[in-house]
Amino acid sequence: MRIDRIELFHVAMPLIYPWRTAYGEDAAIHAVLARMTSGSVDGWGESAPFAAPCYSPEWAGGIFGVCKEWLAPALVGQDVASGADLQQKLSLFKGNPFAKAALDTAWWSLQSKLTNTPLHTLLGATRNEVPVGADFGVMDRIEELFDPIAKAVEDGFPRIKLKFRPGWDIPMLKAVRKEQPTHPIHIDCNSGYRLKDLPLFQAVDEFKLEMIEQPLQHDDLVDHAELQRSIRTPVCLDESMVHPRQAEQAIALQSCRYVNIKPGRVGGLTNAVAIHNICQKAGIPCWVGGMLESATGAALCIALAMLDNFTYPADIFPSARFYHQDMSDPGIELVRSSKGVPSVRAYDKLPEPNPARLKAQTVQSVVIER
């Protein structure tokens, strides 16, 4: 397809309540949406690295600038035959996976429209529904976790994820495990620890968790391999997995036993599918994570999650969990699977931003065309 026009929108989407992790707190989710046009048809992509470079080295204002000055101009006026072709055209520019993801996901959305093919089918999926888990961030008091987690278990969520950081670690985990002695639980450390904290993770072994997500540095593979050799609990890589090359290296080093894949973090759906395939061949199960995107971005994650090797319940949330009103229509809603498990279903027609809400939440925007 020929790319005739790209519009970029840096948005700030206010949360119902702040999202707290090991790297800080966000009151609004900052993202960049890309509207890519070919002829009279357009598709929307989204990438949400947050407001500050704390989850990764990228941030929403920065990826807006990179897309505006370099990436989008490299695509406008070009014929882009595939996601791989788009990635090749952008390969001159080092790194910047979140920035590239805004454009890569827009290309896939546009291709879905042009071919009248549901995105999950276009990606190679043979199912249209996957289970999701329930996530819980840092609270003011440990006791505030008990009732919401009990409700999630009662509602049938197949696993619980807990944010885990210094000052909110073993005592919190011990208290939750006492309340929920057998339910599948894993912790997400968001790169908050170092290899010197090995005794802490050896203590975590006693809680029989499903996995420890990204315990060490955001760009590390070697120390994670040492940690994995020293504990029984599976290590899952998240922030460290930014490109298919990292997947190949992590497998060679035996750095993990699970991989979390977020389209934004890895440069888009093209790379996300490649990492999925690499892990599947190596026998490493994957699961899809989200960045609290609008329904536009979350639906892209949902489509990806339909691939066969995404076997662990996904991190995809209903819009009402975090937003009074989603910026895009329709919002994300959970469904019950035939087994009664909370799940998400793939969209035949992807959600797109509501024009009025997009305008109200836009921080800056630009049009690139020739």
C-alpha cells in the first residue's frame, strides 16, 4: 500500500486513580496515536510509553517528536508492502521501539481495513477469545488488597498479578498468600531489584508463584540468567525484551521461562509476532501485556493475544477499570468464556478514537503528508 498521510496525536488520558509501580506513579496515561491513510482508507495505531522515561528510556513527548521529525516522513509517499517492509524502512533509526510501534500498529490496522480481514486473522490466529488475569498495584495499606483480590478470585479470574517493589514486597506477599493460599499468583517487579537481592527472591520461592516478572534491570539478560539458575520460580522477561534479537539471546542464555510481549515495547505487531514465533519454537510460553492504552491500542493487544503460544492469561483490562470513559469507541469489555472465565474477544472492526474525546485529550498533534 502507498502511505499518503500520517497524523500524530500525543494524548493524556486521565485515570480514575493513579497507577503505582516500582518506578513511580501515573495520574494519566500519555500515549501517541497514529492515523495512517492510504487513498480514502485509514487505520489507527497506538503506543503508550507513559509521560516520563521510567518504564523504558522512551516517553510520549519524545516518541511524538521522533515520529514527527524522522519516522513518519520516512514512510509518507512510500509503498509499504508488509510489516517487515515497514520495519526495514525504519531500521536506519536506532532503537525507539515505542515510536516505531505507533506506526507499525497503524499499518496493520490499515491493512486489516484494506483487505477487509479481522486483524487477529491477519496475524495468523485461529481463535477469537483468550482469558485475562486481574492486576493489583501498590496501595496505601496491605489490607486494601484483600477484598478486591477475593472478589477477583470469586469472579473467576484465573490468576492474580501483584506489583512488587522495595517496601511493598515480602510482607505484602505473605499477607496475600495467607488470604489466597492456592490461587495462581505472580509478582511484577518492574526492574526494581538487582542481583544482590538474590536472598529476597530465594525467599519468594516459598510462596509457590507462577513467575517473577522483570525482577532486574530493564536492559539486562545476563543477571536474569544467573537469577533463574539460583531460584525455582520461573523468571519472566518484560522490559528487557525489546526486539526479536533479545528473544534469541535470552533463550541462548536461559534468562527466563516466560516472556511478556507488549506491542509498544517491542516496536509493534510485526516484532511481537516474530518474538512469539521464536519463543514458541523454543518451548517458552508467552502472554500479552498492556500499557493501559485506550481501546484503540488495547484491541491491537487483544488481536495479538489470539496467537497459539500466548498460553498465560493476558494483561488486558476493561475500559471501566481505569477510565471514566475510554477515549475510543467501543470500549474494552470482558466476556465469559464457555468455562466461565473472564476473557476478551477479538474485534472484527477495531475501535477508533471518539473525535470529541480525542480533541479534549490531545496535548499536541501534527500532520505529515506530501
